[in-house]
Amino acid sequence: MKKALFNFSQILLGCACMAFAVSALILENGIVCGGVSGVGSALYHYFGINLSLVVSILNVALFLLGFWYFGKEFALTIIVSTFAFPIFLDIFEKIPALHGFLDDPLLAMVISGCLVGFGIGCIIRVNASSGGLEILAQVVAKQFKVPVHIVLNILDVSVLFLQIPYTNTTNVIYGIILTFISSSVLKR
């Protein structure tokens, strides 16, 4: 029971760190992110495919992949993250003091990279997942015996490169650097 509570608290801590980074730093400073949302954004731009449809289909497919590859317990952690992250995001979005307090995209990128890396690390260390492309990274990492942070880096940077033609290049570069920072923190 203690282990389950510890794991649950780590998932919640990880989700809270990531939600704070997204709400108060990344979105506020226009920094572009990778992940499933980035894939959806690219597919919408290039092919006109509905963003929410792409994100939903990819999330369900990746969830099923995680369930099939890692099992039921792992899939339950994804469900916890799936609900916890948006709840924390909603809470942080409703706190006025968290918006506009840091008007420096470079500093926001560094701090958010650290928070996202720490958050993902908290979740992965208890054999859990926050969902999305992280599931694919965990599967590939286990299958080919490479570190998760390297696979996640490759996936996120690839998604960011897809967005360069239609997004502010500076913000995409900030997103790439954020990815490398979060990856560096994640591997610690």
C-alpha cells in the first residue's frame, strides 16, 4: 500500500510540474511544444485534418500500445496522468498571479525545460507514463535498449521540425532547446 501511495504521489507531482510549466511558462511565452499536440498541429496545417480528432486517435492508439506492451498496471498510470494533468492545468490557468509574471521567453524555456524533465522523470521512475509520445518512447527504449530520454528527444525534435514552415522559427528553436533541457533533467 505504501508503494502504491508513493507511486501515485510521484505521478501527481510529475503532472503538477508539467502543468505549471505549460500553463505559466510555455503557453505564456509562445514556446512551441512537440508531442501528440505538435503532431496534430502539423497534420492540421499540412492536410487540414481536425486537430482534436488527430490528438484523440493518437492518444487512444498510444494508450493501447502501452497497454499491450507493458500491461494493465502501466495502462492505469496513464489514466491517472490523463486526468491529473488537465486538472492541474485548469487549476494553474485560473491563478492570475501565474500569468504574465515571467515575460522572458529564454528564461521561461530554461525553467520550463527543467520542470517538464523533472515531471516526466518523477512519472517514469515509478514505471508509469504521462501518455502520448512518451509511451512510444518507452516502448522503443525498452525494445532497442536505449535510454528513454534519447528516444523522447528524437520524437519531440522531429515533431518540432515539422512545425517550422508555419510557426515562428524562434519559438520552434526555443521548443527544441526546451526539449534538450527537459531530456537532460529527465536522465538524471
